Amino acid sequence: MKVVETEVEPIEIPPGLEERAIELYGRMVLIREFEQRVNRLFLQGRIPGTIHLSLGQEACAVGGTASLRPTDWITLTHRGHGQALAKGVSPRSLMAELFAKETGCCRGMGGSLHVGDWSVGALPAIAIVGASIPIATGLAYAARAQGEDRVVLCFTGDGALTEGDAHEGFNLATLWQVPVVFVCENNLYSISTRIDRQARVTSVVERVRAYDLPAVAVDGNNVLAVDAAVTAAVERARNGGGPSLVECLTYRQGGHKRDDPATYRPKEEVARWLARDPIARLRRALDEHGLGSSATEREAAARATIDDAVAFAEASPPATGASA
């Protein structure tokens, strides 16, 4: 079964969801501004280590977390800046973490690959592909065993489904019927290997049927579609309906990490997906609804927030490890 790339469709904003759309737009713009700024800072040599950006995948992070409560938990991937921001990690502490500063969300010792903040329900990122799936299942099992009204949302990628951890986690999640929601960001590539070169069945929804895991595929570059699908899955889990999976069909606009030029991707494919940019698509819809000025205000607010985050990070003391 081959990957199916759908045509670019305009985003429809249902009546009554205009304010929701503006809110989600603002969150996506904040993530985009954060990562574009981080990219520039990294190229200037001001951020140590390496970075894995999620440019183009903002709708997955924002739509995936919008219906969660502050007390719900998420597990992040190695491409987790946007997921962390979407769950409530402050831009200041996240930026400081990338600068390896003491004020970072992990005291400057985690770096880009391990961002997170338990105080807002974001388990510091697990960089091992697929490893978060059984961990999220265990967290959900523990929450239910302790009588907590909590849902665990696990972000993962399409490459994780070729790992044994994923299949063990899916099997136990359905066997135990725990309150966990898996959000698979299917961006078609595991580093440089396209999904149809890894598996005969490229549909994540079809691949998890063997576990009796309810699953649905959505346009991962339409934040309203992601929000609706994940909201239904979260409500189902919270009400005792067990686990489920939402496959978000999306695309990273850059390489696997900052030093990857991604020349293995056909130019025509890249162009098709750039036309599906989740932020540009929603902006067009907002403009059509007469909400362009509100969108512009959110863009200005995002730039100001990131300006503040960079200034905070640069003024913070370097990490010492003394608080570990």
C-alpha cells in the first residue's frame, strides 16, 4: 500500500468556532516563531548541541493538546519544542534550556532532545524512537490505579511503528484499556527513509488494527481537524472508553535535524507539502472570515514573546548541574 497525498483543501471554520480558530492560530504562530528564531540562533553559534525542528508540524502539537487539562500528561518526542510549548512549558524556560542555562525547564541539562516540565504535565522528552509508547501506557495505568482523573497523550512518529516498543505498548494499552491517546505525527520520513521503504502497509491506522486499537487518520496540517479528532479521543479515554490513536498526516519542512539538507526528498514532493503549510492555510481561512486583524495581533504577540524569551535566556546564568 502506497502513501496517499491528498489535494490541498481550504480549511473550513465551522460557525461558533471562530474564537477557537484564532486561539489555535496564535499557538501555532508562537511555535513557528520560536523555532525559526532558534534556527537562526543555532546558526550564529549561540545555542550548543543540535536541534530537531518541527517546522510544518505545528498543527499536530497544537491540535493534539488543545483539549487537554493542565493535570493531563503528555510524552514528547525528540522533535518536541512545539509539543512542549503547546502543553504550557513557558517560552522563557524552554529557550533557556536550549541555551544550557540554569533557568531552563530542565536546569540546562537536557537540551533540545529532553525538554519538558512536569509542573505543566510535560514529561521531559524521550529521544529514543518508540520508547515513549510503553511509558505512556504505564503512566496511564498508574493514573487509573491511583484513581486519578487523568488522560495521558503520547506523541510519536511514523518511524516508531517499526520498533518493538511500539507494539508492546499498543498491545498492553488495549489489553488493560487504559486512558491513553496516541498521536502519531506521520511526516513520511524516519530520518532519510520514506515510510513506503520501511513497510508494505503505510497507513498507521491499518497497522494498529491487530491490537483492536481504535484509530482514525486526519489531515495533520489542519489544526481544527486534529483538534476535533483528538478531543473525541481524549473524551473517550476520560470516560473509560480505553485507548485510541490519531494519525496526523503531515510533513517536516526541513531535514531530520539542523545539519541535514534533506536532499533525499524529491523537490516536487516538498513543493506539494509546502503548499499545505498549516499556518498559511488557517490564515487564509481567518482572512476569509474577516479575522485577519486578530491573526496579525497574534503574530505580533508571538514575536514579542520570543524576543522576551531570548533576552531572558541570554541574561540567565549557565547551568552548573548543582541542582541535579
